[in-house]
Amino acid sequence: MTGPILVFGRDGQVARELADLAEASGRAMTFAGRGTLDLSDPKAVDSAIEGLIAEIGPGAVINAAAYTAVDRAEGEPDAAFALNRDAPAAMARACAARGLPFTHFSTDYVFDGTLDRPYVETDPTGPTGVYGASKLAGEQAVSAAGGPAITLRTSWVYGAHGANFVRTMLRLAGDRDEIGVVADQIGRPTWARDCAQAALLATDALARDPGLAGVYHLSGAGDASWADLAAAIFAESARRGGPTARVRAITTADYPTPAKRPANSRLDCGKIETALPWRCRPWRESLAACMNEMEF
């Protein structure tokens, strides 16, 4: 692979982890955030992406930019589809034209969450909201471009930076003794650092073997409810002298939201563990490692 990896996104959880990995390893990466180009304008996005790729001459591209405001997407479908469908479509087309490996992120929200087992990549999709529909449209656009591309579907992503469930729980614990947390939605929490590392591994593997193109599931290992995750967060925080609170288990019906959440967000990661030298870490192990890097 010649040329740096071009990463779309700069301030999101996975993009920040990629930047940290680049700094630690000395690997060449160029980051394109909002200040570099506007991915929200579907009329200009093709030419903007084409121009940036021509200017930088990357050896591969990773898309870590997305519209992730699940509830707000219900009232902003055009914005969600612009970032989650149109932008990755333009990236995938530009990469396909040059034969560049392209790695893209998607979500468990492409499923309706009604299965009683973890989802595999070939299970029928059925998003129940705008966010999931926009991400599924992005997956389909990336595939339709026909280039060497890997889409990593992930779930319940958290990290030491940005807006995520871990940081929200710690913030709320600073003001409350007890927090009600949904206990009837089950998933597999995923550290953004693991997403970043897997993306680099997938990108390198794709450069060697374009036949690896396709959709892969990526998550932490082991099941949890949001209430389970909250309890684990507070246990880790207590060990570090940080804020804690009691967790009161509630139901989805007790906490209505504009967008419907999947009751089952569990992703089966057997495919990626077979195709690539990757093993999903137990989510409790990754959570502890993440919180070691946080300030309390």
C-alpha cells in the first residue's frame, strides 16, 4: 500500500482512536473533518471527495464519519441520508475507480431486533427508524460501487472521548444517587479503540486480498443489557475513585424515545474472526481498558 490512509471524520469516537493509533505507531494517516470538506451537501459531495482523494493520493480510505443522532434523525431524514448514504456512496465510487481499499462502518440498527439469537451478516435486514434505514442505504451503496470495500457493522460503541453511554452514565452519577437504565435491550458493547484497530486490520487485509470485500460484524464479546453495562461502568469508576450510582432496572416502555431501539442488538462475529486475524475482546475487559484512560 502506497500513500497514507485517508480517514473521513476527525472528531468522532473512532476517528479519534485512529488518530491516537497513528500517533503511537507512526503510521501515515490524513484526517478530513468538517473543516476540510462538507459531507452534508449531496450535490457537492462527489466532486469534493474526488478532489480530496486526487490531492492526497491515499493508499486506502476509511470512513469514520456518520450521522449518529438516532432520535434526531427521525426529524432530520435528509441530513441522516446525506451523511450515511450519499457521502459513503461517493467515497466508495471514488475508491472503486482507483482500486483503493475502502473500509466503512455501519450499525446493528439495520436489523429490527426481533431475533432470539445473535445476528449474522446474512440475516434479513429491517430497520425500524430513519437512522437504521440511512445506514442500511449506505451499506447498499458501498456494495453497489463494486470496489474492494469492507463494511464493519458494530454496536453500542463507547470510548474515552465524545458523546457515548459511558460518559453519559458518569456525568449523571455526578448528580444522582440512582439512575434508571433499560434492562430489556440486549447487545454487545464495543470499545471505539477496538473498532479502530479492526478497521486498520481490515484495510490491510483488503489491500492484500480484494476478495475479502463484504459485510462483517464487529463487537465486544459477551452479552449485556444497558443496565448491566451501567452497573459495570460504576463498578470500574468506583475502583478509580470516580462517580457511582445505583442502577434501577427499567423497561423500554418506561423510557420512550422518538426512535425505536432494537431489543436484540447482538452481532455474531464469527465471520470476521474466521476471515481475519481478529478476536473480539470480552466487553468487560475492553471497558476496563477504556476507563483506565479516562480522567476522574
